[in-house]
Amino acid sequence: MDLPSHAQSLTPEIDFLYKRRRGKTRLGLESTRDLLRALGSPERGVPVLHVAGTNGKGSTTAMAAAILREAGLRVGHFTSPHMLSVEERIRVDGVPITSDAFRARVREMRTRIERADASFFESVTAMAALHFRDAGVDVAVYEVGLGGRLDSTTALPAEVTILTGVGHDHESILGRGLGAVCREKLGIVRPGVTLHAALDDPALVRQARRHCDRVGSPLRLVPETAVRVLDLDLWSGMQFELGDPPRCMWTRFIGRHHARNAALACAAAAELARERFGIVELDPVPGLAQARLPGRFQVLPATDKEPLLILDVAHNPESLQATLDVAKQLLADARPIVILGMLRDKRLDGVVPRLESWALGLRLTTPRVARAWKLEEIARRLRRRAPGLSIEVSANVGAALDATRGTAPVLLLGSHYLVGEALPLLAARRGLTTQALLDGSAPEIAIRAAG
């Protein structure tokens, strides 16, 4: 996950950090703990809401952070990976750390990073704790990078935790099968700290109960029935009911899976606000309405030169299926062209047959990272599996976007890296700034949504 974006300005400080990357993913807490101690233990005294899960971590942390912020708290928010620049990972009250401040932190921390032999991700995790302490945050919301048990964010003391779900991803690192993946993600559970979880598989529920009983932590399951989706709209987002008695809420995130993420965020934020700050009646509605994150069913309207385009970072079987379900519902009879670019360790279980029966065509491309899949190889394999689906290849995302200019809607899916590469290209084509697409402030989108 720790790869430089092609939009990132490669200063000496950024270059130093990226050279801390390893050939293989390194999991473990000791380097992070050593680095935090060398920095004066900046994590102490800042209550943490910690979020793990195969899918939905980003939207859940965004919603939890926004809910707490709208309640009047000063909130730190740590997320990964980034779309365009590493500064996006560290935010206070929704505002990313500035490039100057980030570079200054690297210079301040450099000797300690080297002594602790900290990786890129370990260094940025510790930097977030330092930045949050110095910014005087009341609370910090951290998204796990990979797994949970040995992820560097678990070196931080948490006061409430969330598990958004367990799916098929990173199995070469976390272990084969959902049970192995779940075991690693349950590693974020601390003694006496509540885990709010969205689990449906009875075996995983039993596993979570056993683990929480062993650790001595309350388990609060958020079932799918906890939320009822009332309306989905491409332009205005999603309305849903939550709570007892049911209360109508709205979010920019679209899809039943995001409604459940919202329920998790509401429950965890309410517990933290109540137990730590004495806020008995936390109103989640303003925060849910403010929460946003690029690349989560992000809709760009059609123009006279560009098709309607939907961007989503979905990159494993469960998230791709969820995204396709929402797209099929909202696009109705319109058959899309799907641009797909993934990393070679990702699975496509069940996804291609769905596309064969619905999509107008599939255009394969590749993000510009070393771990990207090999285009011709994956094309041959998918053509064998889906002979009825038109499958074409484009060398990069720009070429793929060029080839899909037409009247059919376009879904661009497969990885954070692919969406990150697409955003500047799409902004230029539509006469917008890239920042407008990152923060959802594009005037034409606002106008269309209002209409």
C-alpha cells in the first residue's frame, strides 16, 4: 500500500520516506513502539477509535470522524492509502497536514526513524500521533493499514474498535480462508474495549465471540437488519433509517454496505463520546451528511464530450460485487462499459460472470505500480472464462478513458492506484481542479445534485 503516487511531488523528505518501503510487507509492532517512545509517546492521552476490516474501513473512519467533529470535538483522522499525495493520510478536522508541515515532521523524525528501522507506514503512523498531539485533538480515528493484529496502528491504545467485515483479500499475507483473515483482524481487540462488528457468517460470529470472551472485551454485533435503505440516488446520495425508534439519515456514500458502515460509525462514535466526553445524546445526522471520501461510488455527470462516469476503489470480490449491485440498480437499463485495473494478488471470484450478463464491455488496464497484474495474461484468462463478454485492453488508464468516450456510462474500478491516476486526467478533461474531484466540490456536480 505504500507506493508513491505519480502526482506526488518527490521532495527529499518524501523520497526518504518512500525508500523506507520493504520488498515485502512487514508486519509487527516493535518498530512503531520504538519510534513512538523515541518521540515522547505522543499517543498517550489521545483517545483512539480504531477501525479494521476487509472493506469499508475508509468510509467508516470518514463517517466516525465527521460525526465526532460535528459534535464539537477536535478530531484527528488517519487513513490509507492515499489517492494523490501522502499528506491526505493525516487530517485534523478534515484538513490534511500541509506539505510544508509534513516535510518538517520528516526532518524532525528522520534520525529516530532510522534508529527504529521504521518502515514508511510505521513512520507515517507515528507522525500522525505526533501531529495529532501537537494539534490538540480531542480524539483520533485510525484506519488499519493491513490486517490488524500486527498492523502498526495497533501499537496505539484504543478506547473503542470497529470491525467492518471480513472478506477475501491479502490472504497471501494474512492466511488462507476467512477464518485466518478474521483472526488477524480481531487482533485489534484490547481487554475491556468494545468491538463493534458487522459479521454475518455464523462461523465468523462464533470466532469473534470466542476471541472477545478470551480477551475480556464486549462484542456488539451490528446486523444487516439494523439499517433500512429508503432511497438511493446517483446525485443526492442515500437515505436510510437507523436506530430504535428508526430515524431517517442521509449520506453521500451509496449502497446498503455503506449504510451498515454508517451504523458501525454511529455506534462506536456514540460510545466514545459518551464514555470519554460525557456526551449522552450524540446526534450523528450532521456528521453523516458531511462525511465524504473520493473514489467511493463517486459519480461524475455526463457532459457534451464525456460520458457519465463512476469511480470506485473496489478491489476484491466482495467490494466489487457490492459496487456492481449498486450500479446495476441505479443505472437501470443502461449497460455500462467497465474499466478494470487491479493488482496481481487480487481475486475476481464471481465478478466476471456478472459482467458477462450485464456490462456492454470490459476494458482492462493497469495501474502504474510494480504489483499490477499483467494485462495480456489476465485478458487471456478472462476471455476463456467469459467468452460472451467483449474484453479489450488499454496500456494505461488514460488510454482506457480515451477508448470509452461515448454515450454509454463508464465504471472505473479495481484499485486506489487506478482511481488516483484517473482523477487528474478526469479533472483536466472536465475543466476542473483535481482538488475539486478529491473533495467533491466540483461545481457541475453540485449543480447536478441540486437539480
